[in-house]
Amino acid sequence: MSFVSLTEMSVPSNVVESPLARPLKELRGVGTEREAQLARLGLFTVGDLLLHRPRRYEDRRYFRNIAELQLDEASTTRGTIVALGLKRFKKGMRSVFEIILDDGTGRLHCRWWNLPFMQNYFAQGDEVFVFGKLNSLKPRTIDHPETEVIYGGEESSIHINRIAPIYPLTEGMPQRWIRSFIHRTLGEFEKEIVEPWPKLCEETQGVAASFRLRDYGLTSKERPEAQGYKELPSKANALHMVHFPEAIGDIELARRRLALDEFIELQREIQLRRKRFELKAQSRPCAGDNHFIKPFLAKLGFTLTEAQTKVLRELRKDMGGAHPMRRLLQGDVGSGKTVVSACCALMALESGYNVALMAPTEILAEQHLQNFRRWFEPLGIRVIMQTGSQKSVRADKTAGPMLPEVAESTSHQLTMAIGTHALIEDGFALNHLGLVIIDEQHKFGVTQREKLLRKGNYPHLLVMTATPIPRTLGLTLYGELDVSTIDELPTGRGRIKTFVRTADKLPKVWAFIREKLAEGRQAYVVYPRVEESGPTGLKAVTKEFENLKSLLAPYRIGLLHGRLKAAEKELVMTGFRKNQVNILLATPLIEVGVDVPNATIMVIENSEQFGLAQLHQLRGRIGRGAHDSFCILIAAVKNAEARQRLQVLEETNDGFRIAEADLKIRGPGELLGQQQSGLPNFKFGNLAEDLALIRLARDLAPESGL
Ligand code: ADP
Ligand code: MG
């Protein structure tokens, strides 16, 4: 999916040649050097500049006296330079530049290490604003503070005695300059800032003083979130308030208004795309008639949970609907998504169509292959494999014909193709593709999903994820997908207890593991990524392997990491599944999908290096059988902050709560994985906080004049 850029957003869509589209280089005071600097900040037009968001504000109406400054507390102060100088040492290789300020209450030393050019910016007698944290009291010192020299004159009202915006800068651009530039440009172009969604506003006479949402029933009891958003500043006012607020409260009001614009723009895009899709995409009837599903469920060995059944009803409705299904299935780890996807596949197969299932790793694809063979082959359905290392069905006599025949196949042998990224390569084709299933879809990019879909003619799409998606992301990033949720785990599962321990407790941990191994259980020991940390990381895990072998002898340990060949990986996994290997030492490779119910212990070393959602995924490998499970997160002794973060996992097994915590702490990019492209880049919107605004935007988008 593609998102509108903010540059486009700043230009109202109903105006062709908006003055806000004017290039900054045409403005007074912008020569080639400034133009290049502005470009580095992504600022090309007046519209861009007006949306350049301050990174913080400084209330320059009130100051701390120098005498009142506290250790380790960021604050703003001001003073006059009474002394300054540059010292060089280590044969001129190193330097420290220092200014000493006095404000009548005390003296403050500001130092810059190895930045000798700083001396060009200050002179004795200058008055200076300083923002930073004291790092010592005697004498009062701040290293590398942010500073701004105070000039008097007509411009001074822009910079002092007010709440001053502090902008992101680039090399060579002074804070004062951009502040003045924005101030001037705002004044010049104020009249050109029009309401982008006039249909949403109540008519007011003359220039809109406020953006009053018409009453679209948004304040009704069902939508309490609309409260407090009904009256927001006009666009012009919001831009004023975000740059030059008169009160601290203005800043958040303005942010909300500008964020709402971003969200409405995005929702319009999503809803338009959906409309276009529904106009051109004809659906294939794939609801099936139960002739496979009935015997499948009868032999399954357990009954579906209520949540699974509810989701299946939603899927069946989509599969028989007028437009191809576009659905996201989310369910916490272990909630039983695979069986649901199998039923969905059977609906398509019953209807005479083939199905493709893509998984992010070979291990997972292999696991699916085993399950689907066991389930589907008795029904006469061929199950084939397509991975990087396995381009055809293995020499398995029950498996039916080889893949090359599939590509050219005109016969109607019903086929379920399972694979990794190899499925989207040009060499792979599957006739009569009725349904595409993508497992652990957050590991794939949007383009990969689209590529697989293009192997058919508007097939149905089911994407699955065990990373619970906070609702804000569901409505934005996945806005064009319908969402089903399995919100219940199968019964009869043992509990998972989670403990955060420091590395010095490891001997106790190993003793505990020996106890559990003696009872017949199995364990995972997870070590952070080898793949990405180069040969030294690999060494670490191999060394750890030797170490564990002696620590846990005579139990058998298998080693699993991304550098192994597929066949080697499969050998280790098979051993582990059969409990011939008791302990699996692995990289986060096993994060997704692996299902070995007898494994009830998981130790994660250096756990502070992982995100919470990822740890939750890892932990999802245990707690799959009837025995109680134990997850032990080993954290660095020193890192108290990390240990605190990890406590979220001690406290809850609820994937949604964990994902929301992770979204707040690390942002959407980290939560969803690096693969995720098409993440909207909001300047004012905040995906961790703005659920109410996002919902409002979704409801308003159709009213905004699509
Ligand atoms: P995930 O949702 O994480 O992909 P899986 O589909 O791998 O979970 O299911 C986890 C385990 O739960 C599997 O062993 C599966 O057979 C089992 N399972 C699924 N549904 C049920 C159910 N309704 N009752 C009991 N066990 C189930
Ligand atoms: Mg799964």
C-alpha cells in the first residue's frame, strides 16, 4: 500500500496551484546554501515549512536562576558571558571550549569537547540561553548544552519572552534563523491556508476562527472518543499555535488538529482504494459445502474453540461474498490459527480451487507441510512444498506428482502449495488459485503479499499474525483489511510463569532446567541474533553451545541458527520434535510458529536486547502442552531500566497489552518488524496514543467529500 506524502497533504486537494506549493527557494533570504540545508530537512515548499514540527518548546517567559539549577534535570537558564576560552591538549588532537555565564545568582560553565569551532559563535558580554542538564555542581557545569545567543532589536519578540519553538536543525542552520524564517513565512502565507475539508466544518462567517466539526452523531454515547475533539482550531490557527503557542495547552490542541488532518488523509486513501478494489475485483465463490471440512474436523482430535468457530463463520461469509476476501486473522500465540487457516483452505478446495500458504521461514513451512499432509492427503488433496532449498515435493511416495507438473498442470488435482518466499518467485505458478494464506504476515512486506496475490486472478486473501495489533495500527497500517480475532486459547493448557533474572543467577537456572529435563520435559535456550552480528556473534553462540553441553550433560543439545543449511536445520528440528534432542539452543529463528508441546522451558539470554512483542512471541513456543511452563528472561545485571521493561512480561500473558506497551516504548516500526514497508510517517499523529483521533478520522473520511 502506498501512503500520501506529507508534501501532498499540505496542499489542499481542491486547489490546483496552491501558493503553499511555492518552492522555498523563491522566498526572500533563501540562497543556494539555505536551500540545500532546507532540503536536507525535507523542506521544499512553503507547505512543508509550515508543517516543520518543533521538536520541543522552551518557555522563555520563566527561567531558572543559575543558582537554582539541579543535577540531572533539564532546564532553561540565561546569563551573560564573563569568560570564555579554548584549551587544546594531546598535541592539539583534543580540545575543550568553555564559556562561563553569570546571571547575578551564580556562575555556570558550559563546555564542548572536541568542537573547537564553537568558539566562533560566542563573544564576551553575549547574553545566552542555555538548555541542558547540570553534570556537576562544583563548579556548576553543563557539557554540550543547547544554546542560543540573545540579540535585542525588532526580532527579539520572536525568540524571547515567549514560548519558543526549538526546531530540528541541520549542519550550518542556526535555530534563530529557522525560527525567524518560519515566523515570517507564516505571516506572509496565513491567508492562503485554507481548510482542507470544508465539508466537515460548520460554516462560520469570514475566516474560520475555529474548526467546528458538524455534528455527525459523533458525540453520541457510542462514540465518547469524539468528545474533546469536536472543537479544534482551524488549520491556520493550528499552524500558528504549533509554532508560536500563547499557552502551553495550545501545543496539544494544535497537534491534535494537524494529526486529525493526517489521519483523515490516510483514511480517505484507504477507503478510496477499497472502493476501487471492490469495483474491479470479481469474487470467486469459495464458501465450500463442508464435504472436506466435516471429515477433517471429525478426525482432528479436538473440538474447535468458540473463538475459532466464530472466526470461521466470518471467513465463510467472506469466501462466499461478492468481493474477494481481504482479511487479517490475529490471535495470540498458540490460539490455534493454523487449524482455522486449514478450514479456510478446505472451503476453497471444496469449491474446486487451489490454495497457497506462505510462511516466513523454512522451519515453519516444513511444520505446516507435515500438518497439512497429515490432514489433507487422506482427503485426496495434494500437498506440495516450495522453498529455497526444496523446489518440489520431496521423494515422498504418498505425496503425488512433482512440482514441475504443477506449473503446467491443466488437470484439476486439487493442490495445496506450502512454501516460503520461493512461492513468489517467477518459477512458481499454480492454476485456479482461489485463496492465498500468509502466516506471520508481519514478517513480509506489502509488496511480497501483492506479488503472491498476482499469481492468481483476485484470489481471496487471509493473512495471519500472532503479534497482536494495537487498534491504532489495525485502523491505519492495516486499514484496508477486515480483522478477525481469536480471543481465546484452547483449554487444557498448562500455565506459563515468567521470571526476570539477572545473569548472576544462571547457575540456579541451569539446575532448575536439569530438574525439568529429568521429568521428561524439553527446553529452549535462546541467544540473540547470530545472523546480523557477524562472525563474532556466531562464535558466541557456538561457544555457548560447547558451554551448555558440559553444563547440562548428559542431556542432548541441538544448535539452530540462520547460517545452517535447510537440511541441517530440519535434522535438528526433527530430533527436537521426537525428544531425541532435549534442549534446543537457538537464535530468534524459532520465534515464529514452531510448535513442540513437550517443550516447557524457555531461557532467553540478553533478553533486554529484544522488544517485548518479540519476547512474547518467543515465549509462545512454550505453554503448548498440558504441563506448566516456565520462561526465564535473563537480563544484564546493570540495566535496571531494561529489567523494569521486562516486568511487563512477568505481569501479563496478554499479547494485546504487551503489544501496546511495546508500541509506546519502541514505536510501530520496531513492533512490526523491519520488513514492514508502507508505514505511514506521521509528523503530528502518534500511533501509540491517538486511537480516538484515528477512529474519528475513519468516520469523517466519507463525509469529507470523497
Ligand atoms: P498459532 O495460533 O500460534 O499459530 P497453532 O495453530 O500452532 O497456534 O496452534 C497451537 C497448538 O494448539 C497446536 O498444537 C494445535 O494443534 C493446537 N490447537 C489448535 N486449536 C485447538 C483446540 N481447539 N483445542 C485444542 N488444541 C488446539
Ligand atoms: Mg502459527
